[in-house]
Amino acid sequence: MRSVLEILIFFILVIIYWCSRSRRQYFKQRVDKDRYQNLKTVARNIAQMIYSGKQFKFFGDSDLIKNGAILYSLHFGVWELMPKIVHSYLNKNIGILVNHYTDNNSLLMGKLMDKIFYYWRSSNNVRIFYPDEVFQIVNFLKNGGVFAALIDGDTFYTKFKKIEKLASLCQVPLIPFAVYCENGTTIMKIGCNLEELVKKRPNDYWWFYKSRKSVKVL
């Protein structure tokens, strides 16, 4: 079932992003000859996030987040599985920051996507926060919750300053994390070097979607 889903997702990605000339140009500048391999890996990762297995490995000092923390990452690997892993290892309340899809899509499509992703993301004891819910986020963190956000945009660290200010306000540690698949096992690392991971595993990053001004993969 998962292999069929991977193929379907791959062709959907090709259609969506190859139909846009500007996206094709950005994509070529970022990954050049590895474009199809990148889409293939991304399709596999999406399928993994939808049909995740039960083989997880956690690396890092879990004591860093036991009293509350902000975890940040990039559109890399299978990041949507982070709440499931943290909850299973630490039994902590998890909150994630998401955008309203109505901001970048038609009202009808945006509302539909908001409902679908809200249901999917909140199914693993996850609390969903939107950018305009600052007071709720602060209260969640001050009560010991683990809050997570993706910080990339036109560059890897587009949104980092805002998250950094939030961590300072709430006096909680600010820790990078990454989740990716390796030999059939889902691995989560905290306190990792995100840029080094992207260099080592460039096809796990969503180059076609984010970081339009980022440097080309080496």
C-alpha cells in the first residue's frame, strides 16, 4: 500500500511543481540534476508520515525538554512524526505551530486543507497553534509544554528570530531537532546541526517547496 502511495504522491508533485515555470527554475537552481531523486525521496517521506511504522530511535538529551522547550526544525525528512515520537518517549504535551492554508490558497480549498490537516495533526494528542495565538502559546510553554515550529522560508532561518524571542520570553530552551528515515527506522535527533544534516542528506530536504534563496546543494 505504501509503495503505491509513494508513486501516486510522486506524480502529483511532478504535476504541481513542473507546471509552474518559476518553481522549475528555482528547483533547478537548488538541486540541478538531482531533481527527480529529490521528488522521489520527498514522496517516500510523505508516505512514511501518513503510514508510519513503530520502529523509532531517539537521540539526544531528553532532560533538555522534560520541563518544557521549543523545538525547531526545517522541512526535512519526516518532521510530522516528531509529536508521536516525543509523546511516546516522554509522555509530554506537544504543541505545533501551523499556518492557515487560507493565506495562500483559495478560500474553499484553504478551508478544506485546514480541516484535513488539523484532524490529521491533532490525532496524536497534539495541540495545534496558529501564528496569531501568541498568548495561548506562551501559556502552553509556561505550563511545561513542548512547542515545535519549522523556521525555514526563503532561507533556512527565515523565522528563527521570532522563535528565539519566544524562547527568551518564556525562559525555555530552544533546541533544533530533525526526524528522518534510515534503513526502515525513523530516527529523531535533538540538539543536532541542521545544516550538516541537510548536506549529508540533501534529498530529504524539500528544496522544491522552501528556501528559494538558499545555496545550491553541494
